[in-house]
Amino acid sequence: MQLRPVLLAIGIMTILLGAAMIPCALMDMADNRPEAYVFAVSSFGTIFIGTCLWVLARGGDQRTGQREAFLLTVMAWVFLPAMASIPFLASGMSITDAVFECISGMTTTGSTVLTGLDDLPRGLLLWRAILQWIGGIGIIVAAIAILPQLRVGGMQLFQLESSDISGKFLPRITDIAAYLGFTYLLISSLCALLYFLAGMSWFDAVTHAMTTMSAGGYSTHDASFGYFNETPAAWIAAPFMMFAGLPFALLAMLVLQGRPMPLLKDPQPRFYFGLAAVLTLIVTVYYETVIDTEGAGTILGNLKICLFNVVSVMTGTGYASAPYDTWGQPMLALFLCITFLGGCAGSAAGGLKMFRLEITAKALVAYSHKMTMPHRRTPVRYGGRTLDEETLQSVMVFLFLFISTFMIAAALLSLCGLGAMEAISASATSVSNVGPGLGPIIGPSGTFQTLPDAAKWICAIAMLLGRLEFISVFVVLTRRFWQG
């Protein structure tokens, strides 16, 4: 195994992470906050560590293969959050809380241990938004360029053409990252502009655009998006959250090349939008007939509340504009199910992903046909082509690991003293990278601050496993990976 190219890539990413701390230092300096030195020192230290890695790793054999790609994928999502936690540690947070906040940020989960957000330094709030924005583009690049090559979780369905791993892996990722990064920046800028025009301050507009397009959900206010309920911002957020859950490579073709057909022909967006519409309709009808029985709100206002919260949970963004966990048991059960769904493959959204849900449903139908008619050949087709056994197996392995991780994490959280609802929803929201759970403690109106440290570490590990699509981590942990 060639470790030099892995360390070189980690070093470069660490340097860039340190450079991303500079705007936060400038923000606190502009506000005359004494915390400005925290980001200045943290930036210098992070850049220094990244430079040391870069110097040590440069030269030698830089060829990369599949094992190096596995290792780079896992190391990046473990090492970078650790480095990103330095400003939080310097601000007085415990190691557990600082690492939890950074893992939650960079995996775009959005669970938080912080309270009193309205009074925190703007540099720290900006750093949380930057972490999610960086994590969002990192997730998109990994889902489009790395995971398909590693044949993880059925992602080989979306393998790019002319992607030769041997000797071209990292340069290819660099090209893809530049192409996607410009689209990501362009759509994020448009989102920020519309937020500003809707009545947000420029700071709120920029930070919320970052956390919207990354499907992250960090806010600058304790009330989350409920702070802006008197503005039309929710009508802007809903479509942009949906954009964050679309296949980004196809979205880039639409934005940069004016080619809508690849997006329109892909089966994922149709299923994605259709499912979101059905769920929104169900929640809106329930809200109209059960919650708003006195007609306190207009139909359009109630639709805005239901659409926003359904899309937020489904895409894993995790904003909250209303306490939907108080709408009764049917909504608790429905929102728990929505937590698992996610967006499309190749997007910033977490969860199971649309293509896996559709493939699983078709595989079950094919299996039932085979049980009743053993000699009948019933191939599973998706996107106009027949799926091979390797792809089906990869999807089923992913589902098994997803469900197993969710159940184990829920059981461990219950041993930490959490109630049944909190343990189940905390596990679900962590594995699916959504953010808020259900219940009075970690619900849309609460935080993870009061959880025991052990529970926070369990949630943080579950976030990483969910974001890395499980299989990558388990492969790296095997003895054969290091012996081959």
C-alpha cells in the first residue's frame, strides 16, 4: 500500500481547512471580539500540521489504487473533524463536545450541543456553517467520484466514464471537484441572495445558504428556521433543500451546460419529488384536520409549515420551523420513517437514498415472482438496464449494515440512560445524518447537550458510519486490507 499519496492528500486538505478559519478570525476582529485570536492561532496551527504532512509525503511513488482510495476516504472524515475541533477546544468546550460538533458539522448531520446561539461570536457561527459547506461538497465529490469506484452500497451504478483508478485517481477527483465546486458555489450564492431579499441579514443569509445547500441544518439562532417564520424564507429554503438532495453531477450539467435531459431521464428525481409530494400531502391533511382544528392558520401557511419540515427531515437538512414532535403519535411515527429516506445518490443528502429504496422494492417483487414461478426469469431492472448480482448484493449488504448499525446504536444509547424514543430517534438521526431527533430532549426544539458523553461518542461514530456508507469503514478495519 502506498501511504504517501494518502498523507499528501490529507495534508493538502488540512492546509485548506486551516485557511478556511481565516474568515472567522476576520469576522471576530471586525466585531471587536476577543475570540479573534482563537481562530488566528487555530488557523496557523492547522496549516502548520498540514504543511508538515505535505512535506513528509511529497516525492516518491504517488500512484494510487483502490486500497489507497478506501484509506483516504476513511482517514479524511476522521482526521479533518479532529483538526476542525481546535477552535472549539480553544473556546473552552470539552473534547467530547468539540469533536461531536465538528463531526456533526462535517458529515452535515446538524445535531448540536450548543445553546445560546443568538449570543455566540459570529466567527464561531460562521465556522459551523463553513464546516457544513465544506462537508457538503466533500460528500458530493465522494459520492460521485470515489464511492462508485469502490463499488460501495450499489454506487457502482453511477460510475463515471473514463475513470481509471490506477495512476489517475486523485487527479480525476481534482477535476471533478473543480467542476462540481463551481456549481455548488453558484447555487449557494443564489440561495444567499434570495434569503437576503426575503428579509434575512446578510450574515444569516450567507450562513443559512451554506447549511441549506450542504443539507446540514446548522442555524445561527436557537429557534432554528422558526426565527424566520414571519418572512417568506421557508418558501425559498424548501426548493433549495430539494436541490441539495438531487444528483449533483446531473444538476451541474443543467446549470453549467444547459443539459436538462440527463436529470429528467434519471429515475431517482422522479421518485424523489413524487415521494416528497405524497408525504407533504399526508402531513398537511393531518395538520389541517387534527392540529389546526380552530383554523388559526391559512391553508397556504399550514402548507408552508408542513412542506418545509417534511423536506428538511427527508433531505437530512434538519432545520425546524415548528415542533412537529408534538403533533401526536401518528406524526412521530411518520417523521421517524421519513428520517431514514434521504435524497438521491450523488447528493449532499444522507439516508438510504432513493435508488436503494426502488431497487429493494423491485428485488422483493422479483423474488416473490420467483417463489411462485421458480422457472420464470425475472431480472431486476433499474434506469433502463438489468442489474447484475454484484450490484444487488452491494445494495443488500448496505441495507443490512444500515439497519444493524441503527439497532446497535439505539441499544447502546438506551444503556446510556436515554428513553426509548430518544434512543431510537437519536440513532436514526445520526445514522441517516439528519440532525434533530424526536422527543423533548433532542427534538427539533432541543439539543444533544444534556446527553452523557458516552452517548455523544456513540452518535458521532454512527454519523461517520452513515456518511461513509458503512462498507468503506468495515473494509479498512479488516486484517486482509492491511495484509494484501
